[in-house]
Amino acid sequence: LAVGLIQSSHGVYYVVGTLHWKASGIDTPTIGLLWAVGVIMEVLLFLFAGKWLKRWGVITTLTLTACCGTIRWFGTALTTELWILFALQALHGFTYGLTHLATMAHLAKVVPEHRAATAQALYNALPMGIMNGMTLVVTGVLYAYFDGFAYWAMMALTILALWPLALLRRQTA
């Protein structure tokens, strides 16, 4: 549930991010750079993620990624100021990349090897498929009514993700 909420929070960004930035007067090459920053940060984060996961554990890591998502979508809703957008885009390494890596690390730890393919299929079907798909469906309507403030709905998803993470933390403490 937590991972599904965090990953689904990218809905507005994936569906209308470019359209929103273009409507705000940002040119196409700069929009391309904004997308590239997210990917570059994701790759850079992969270099350190193994150490972080060992040090912090999965629940703390996912809590961090949810908090990064809250900051990212709150700011993205409020501004199209380029220097702020570039800083917020750098959080993509956490909101998408580190969330995915933490999930894979958790599955590798708790799922028997002979069930790994099934676990990864369920991960891709449930949080990444169904939950993300439902978010993508409502994104157009949210953006039509709220413009860039539709990102606040995405922020709400990352805040909601903190609830199951808090329950898990309590169970494992």
C-alpha cells in the first residue's frame, strides 16, 4: 500500500507534467532538461542506495521517499520557477528510484527465491499497475479542474503512504 501510494503520486507528473510546464511558458529544451535531471539523479542515487538501505532499513527509507514526495509535489504545485523546479526534479531519484530499490530489497529479503518472480509480478501488477493506473485515469480530470494544483492530490498520496509505514514501524519495533 505504501509503495503503491508513493509510486502512484507520480501520476500528474507523468501525464501532464510537460503540458503544464509548456503552458507555463517553459521551452521544450528546458523541459527536456527537467526530465533529464530526474533520470540523472535516479542513476546517481543507485550508486549509494545499497549502503543507505543497509544503514536505514526499508521502512525508514520508504518514509524518507514519501517525505521527499510530499516536498516535491507541494513545491511543483506552487511554482514553475525554473531553479526551484530543477531542485524539485532532483528528488525524483528518491520518489521513484529509491522507492523501487527499497521495494526490491525488501522482496529479496522476505520472499523465498523460488517465489521471487511471483513477488515481482505482484509488485508490478498491484502498486505499479492497478494503483498507478487508477491515478493516471483521474489525472486528466484533476488537471482540468485544478491546473498545477493537481499536484497537491499527488502530495496527499505521499502523506497517506506515511500511515501504513508508521503501522509497519510499530509492528517491527
